[in-house]
Amino acid sequence: MEIRSGVGGSEAASFAMELFRMYENFVRYKGGRFEITNIVPCTEDGYREASAFITGKSLFGALRFESGVHRVQRVPKSDTMGRRHTSTVAILILPEPTELDIVIDAKDLKYEVFRASG
């Protein structure tokens, strides 16, 4: 799993940290293991990017549709006028690749060579 803050500055970084903690709590609640591999802080209360290695039974099936851009609209603590700000966070959830034995026969290869003309 990888989470990156997007548009919105420190508010997006704060949203990224909240989502990361939420997914961590969800994985632990489901009995999985949440191993943090990288955190790049942006502010004292936010992450520019964070990644983790998740293991557990059927957790990929529960989280695979979370990939994409998430948007939040809220009034930041620093705004005295009460204006809503929009912030985005990108989430990427990929399965760990398994090792495969691939055999390619020479008869299955086709080589083509082209040269520029004109």
C-alpha cells in the first residue's frame, strides 16, 4: 500500500496521515499485519507519502478497490473565515508478485528491423 498527498498542501498531508492510520487500524482489526516501510513527513501532523506492507487473509480483496484518488472537503483549523478547502490523496494498493517460471521458445520470437526512409 502506498499513500501520497496531492493537491491541498498541509491539509492534504493531514488527510493522507488520517487515511494511513485508518487503514492500519482496519488491517489490525481484521487480524492482518501492517508493516510500515516508509514515511515521509510533510508537516508535524501530516505525511507527504507513506507506504506499508500488508499481509493477512483476504485483505487484498477487501482493500483492492480503495486504489485511486480520494478527495475531502473540510474547513482547515487555520482558516478563520470558515471556507471549505478541497484536498486530494492518491492511494495505490498492489498485490505482491509471485515468482513464475516462464519459458519462451525460440520459435515463438519474431524479429523485425525497420530503417527510416526519406
